[in-house]
Amino acid sequence: MERTFTAERAAHARVVAEAAGRRIGRPMAHPDDKIEYARLLKGQGFGYGEISAKTGIPKTSLHRYLQG
């Protein structure tokens, strides 16, 4: 029974947070503006190492963000 109450409280907290405009879940690792800047640099011909140095985003993450 306590599990049910806990689930209901958590669901209510999520609804209240969404109504207040707060983001639910894990925080973003890298802001969207940094990712867009990385895409711009990749389009200009920079390598992953250079982009990583300029943006602070690790190369492994850059591969994931820029693969598409």
C-alpha cells in the first residue's frame, strides 16, 4: 500500500513541477547552444579535437551529437 502512495505522491510532484515550468528528469549534459556551435564548427571543417577544445564537450559526446 505504501508503494501506491509513494507513486501517487511522485506523480503529483511531477505534475506540479511541469505546471511551474520546471524541467523533469536528468539535467542536460551540454546546452543546446554549445551543440549548435559544435555543428557550425564541424560544417566549417574543424576536427573533433579542435571542436572539443573550443566547446568543452568531450569527443565521444561530439561523435554522438554530430553523427546525423
